[in-house]
Amino acid sequence: MGWGATHPVGDSQAKELWVLFATKGDPMNAAKPVQLKDVISRPLMKIKLIFMAAGFFSLALSVGLWFSGNELQGIFVGLWVPAVHSLGALLLAGENWSDR
């Protein structure tokens, strides 16, 4: 039983509708890959990348501490990951991302 059997449109129509929905009405959006230089050129994305890098660094440090025998320090540093990401989300919340 495929998509067409449970939905009023056929398989090809459903795929076309999904492409239009996923690409916000412009099927050519799907063919445009996002490059790192485009992301870094946006000011708010730089801030977001900094918070993501800090979270990744604290996770790596936590794992390193844990496996080196410092379990308590590893747990403590591991708690930084959600704290860093929460701080980033709090600072970036409410920003209008469509014009940047």
C-alpha cells in the first residue's frame, strides 16, 4: 500500500507537492548547497557557531576527562554542554533570522 492508496493524490503528485513544500515553493532551492563561507558571513550565524564550538569543545573535554580517570571532573565539565547551548539559545532568541 503506497502513498497514492492512502492519499487523494498520486505518487508523482505527492512527490512534487513535497518538493514544493520542502523548498518553500522554489524547487531550485533544493539544488543550492550551503557553504561555510556563506554561513560565516552572516553576523548572527558567527555567534551561533561560537556557541556550537564551545559546546563541542566542552563535550570533548568532558569525554577526555572521563576516560583519563577523572570521572567527577568529566561529569562537571559535561554539564557545561547544555548550559552553553542554553545560554546561546537565550541570547539568540527572538532574533529575526530572515533578514540576515
